[in-house]
Amino acid sequence: MHRFLFIAVFLLLAGTVSAGSVFIAEYEYQADINVFVTEYEYQADASVFATEYEYQADDDDCLWFFCDYEYQADVSIHYVEYAYQADLKVYFCEYEYQAEWEETNPWMERLH
């Protein structure tokens, strides 16, 4: 009985812990979301900081760790050429503390 309880708790916790791992898809149909990178912060829905390590992106939509394979990712993105094609407009900020949502967006809390 204790063993079953331990396994159930472990699976529950494992399902709630996630990271902002992102995979860049080559084609739009392979991606979960289309992303446009803005030139200025005020044009973006979110300011995003690219982390060096996966653990740094835990449970934060605006901290992204770029992984090499799609199966490692929490979300796949495809970069689009024009803002009107995008589901989400992002600005890559220079420092981690600047990473945040600029306004409410349907993708908020869904990227990790």
C-alpha cells in the first residue's frame, strides 16, 4: 500500500514540474505556436530571456531554454517573418530580471 502511494505521489509531482524548454521547428505545421521576434520591447507580448541551462527555465513562460530535439521540449515554436502571422510576439531581453509578460495573452501560463 505504501509503495502504491509513493508511486502515485511521485507521478503527480513529476507531472506538475516542467521547464520552459523550447524547440525551434523548421516548418509552421510542426510547431505549437508561431513566434515573431520584435525589434523593441514595447512591440512584444512578452519579453523573453534565453537561459544557458534547462534548470534555469523551470516553470516560467518567459525564461526559455532552447533544446536540440523536439521530444525534449515543452513547446515547439516556428519563427515567422511578419508580426501578423504570429500567435505570440516576443522580445529577447538582455537580462533575466527583464523577462515578463507585457500584457495578457492566450498563451500565458501555457508555454511550460
